[in-house]
Amino acid sequence: MFNRFIDQPVLSTVISVLIVILGVLGLLALPISQYPEIAPPTVVVTASYQGANADVVLNSVVVPLEEQINGVEGMTYMTSSARNDGTARIVINFALGINPDLASVNVQNRVARATALLPLEVIRSGVTTAKSQSSNLIIFSLYSDNPAFDQTFLQNYAEINLVP
């Protein structure tokens, strides 16, 4: 059977050209993104109720905010926590493909609806809504065999030249 390709090289050439053409067409048709979405977009809502313990923060801040935020477009789930220092944190996770800026605006609109239900002290200190990246974008380490470049030098070098 394989002798046919050896005896008739034109058939082999046509099949090879056909495979190359199909490969090029497939390459042009496939979507390619420079920065693929790996982690789902998240929005973090933080609030502070000075002088309150975790139970008070949970009942008077977290519950009203969660009731208003629940059901925002594209949300998959949310987690919340209240601490004894009077801080509350709600993390809203969205499905992949949702625009993080639009998700942040939608959550901000829901939080604005809940401000009438919050204590006056919380409204004064403010409720912050910010989009967040839930995974590491980049991790790097620096080292030097030269003793002239110590830990402080390398840290400063990274903050000045690498991080921006």
C-alpha cells in the first residue's frame, strides 16, 4: 500500500499540499488571545464598623450587603467574612468571560442600593468596591553571587526596574 506513494510522488505531493493548506486555514480560523483568562474575575467589597464585634458586623453590615449583591449579573458565588476589629469583606466571583470593569460597576450599583440599610458609622467610613485579581500574575526571584549586591539592593532594584 505504501508503495503507491513511492511509485506516484505526485499523489504524495498533492496530499502534502492539501494538509498544509488545511493547516493554514485552521490556524487563521482559530481564535488566539495574547492574555488568556485563567482566573475568574473577582470584586471585593470592604466595609468598616469601628467598635463593633464580628457578630454585629455580620448582622448589620454583611447581611444587608449580601442581600443586595446576591444575583448580580454573571456572579457564580460569593464569600464573606467579618472580623472582631469591625471590618467586613465580601468577595464576589464571576464567571470566566465577564468584563471585570462591568462586574465592578454592577456590584457598586448594588452596594449603593444597600447604603440606606447600613449603620451611619459604616456609611461615614465608606464602603469600598474594587476589582481584584485572584491569582498571581507573575512571580520572580533575584539572587546574586556577588556579595556587593545584598538583599536590600536586590529589593530596591526589583521595585525600581522590574515591578513597573
